[in-house]
Amino acid sequence: MDHLERCAWFLRGTLVRAVVRRYLPWALVASMLGGSLLKELSPLPESYLSNKRNVLNVYFVKMAWAWTFCLLLPFIALTNYHLTGKAGLVLRRLSTLLVGTAIWYVCTALFSNIEHYTGSCYRSPALEGVRKECQSKQQCHREGGFWHGFDISGHSFLLTFCALMIVEEMSVLHEVKTDRSHCLHTAITTLVVALGFLTCIWVLMFLCTAVYFHDLSQKVFGTFFGLLSWYGTYGFWYLKSFSPGLPPQSSSLNLKQDSYKK
């Protein structure tokens, strides 16, 4: 338990800080551009993380929204109820997860349609010989072909959005004070550590995507949609009264609004 407490203390002192929320978006953009430049000019040798079948990609990134949803659900419920004691407010705040699910669904469907309408089926990975009889990616793969279209990076989009959403929701920890002997303290501490490690995985795999996969333009669009989804919710809509709202803070909401205007 002491190790868990130390991990939670460290994460509270890093991810929960306002400066992290302010500069993490810029850090993601910079790492995406830097990693993409490195990929184009001086590609790194293949490694375990460059293999799409690595453990982190298969069991975490492929289910990134499910992991984020399942850990944020109890975290938001426990911390928000502990601070407010209002079930209605907690349900309102939990609706952020429904909004996030809608964003995930709409964006991934949009990316899939863009790849479909801009793509063609080829006989080889070298894009030789168009197979006009294959009108969809699924049909192309069934026939042993290779589909090539404008494939916006879903990883860049979702990992950006999930990491920023977790950091925003963890800002509530500034206000959470619990008795160490209480079971609520253990539950919140465990969730803090789990969310912290999950955020680290998302940032690491975002860097791997930048260095090993996709073209620059595909990653730029993916990251842009991730940033737009985050700012459109936490930086704009959630500041309005008719919204799920921001994580509860004892300080004035104006401080939160000011942090986005700087």
C-alpha cells in the first residue's frame, strides 16, 4: 500500500498540475511533428514497439476508449460525489463519457469513410495494378488486394483525446481530501495510479505512432481532431451552463476560464 501511495503522490504532483494541462497539448503537437520529421529524414531501426502486434498496441491502444471510459467512470463518480454529495450533479458529470463516446464514434466513422472514398484496391503493396472490381476495403482484403486511401491516424486522434481528457478530469484531485483509513481513499488512490499509468501509455504510444507509422499529413489531421475534440468540450462547451460541466472546483470557475484564454 505504501508503494501505491507514493505512486499516487507522484502522479498528483505531475499530471494534476495546471501547467501540465496547459502545455500537454503543445507537447503532443511538437512530438508529433518532431517524430514525423525523424521518420522522414532518419528512420529509426525497427523495434518491438514498431511491430503493430506489440502488447501495448493490441491490448491497450486498440481498446483505448474502452480503457479510458472504464477507469474514468468510477473515478468521476467517486470524486465528484465526495466533493458535492449531489447524485444529480454526478450523473451530469458522467455524461462527459457519453459525449466522449459520441466523439469517438463519429470521428472513427468519418475517418473510415474518408479512407473509403479516397482509396483504391491494388494488386501489391507497391500500388501496382488497380483492381477496379473491388469497391471497398473489406472486399479488397478478401480478394487478397491492398487498399490505399487517405488514412487519417486514428491512433493520433484517440490517444490525444484520451490523454487530455484524463488530465482534465484528474484536476479534481486538488480538492479531494480523504481519510487514509477509509475505503474511499484506497479506491481513489488506486484509480489515480491506474489513470496515471494509462496516460503514460497513451503518450508513449502517441510518440511511437509519430515515429513509426502514417504519413505526416495523416498524423496532423488525426492530432488536430483530437485537439479539437478536447478543446471543443473542456475549453468551450463545458464552460457553458447547458453542458456536462467541468470537474468541480472550490475556486471560481473564472480561474479555469482564464487558463484557457492565456
